[in-house]
Amino acid sequence: MPRSTALPPLPDLRFEHSYLASLRGCQGGWGVLGVTVRDQVGFLFLFLFLLWVIGVLGGEVMGNVG
């Protein structure tokens, strides 16, 4: 059965697109370094938070929390 309405285009969720957009306003090497560090540190905190959540949930499932 054919669709009657078209789906909207998928958003571009690649890291490179947002990174390059952030670099457009940078002037000089320090600006590029600042954007790069900000993006990488943000990813690091997100990754560590996810590891912490997995550890907490895993501990509750195994009965080791408390």
C-alpha cells in the first residue's frame, strides 16, 4: 500500500557537521583548540555519566547496592 504523505527528511546527526559549524566563527588556532576541547570534554562527561548509570543499574539488578 503506497504512503499518502511524504516523510520529513532525517536530521544530520553526525558530529562532523556540528563541529565544522562551530569552527566557522573561530579565529586562529586558539579558537579551534577551544572548540575541540569543549566538544571532547562534553563527550567525556557524557560517557562517564553513562558508565555510572550502567554501574548503578547493574548493581541494583545484581543486589549489590545498599
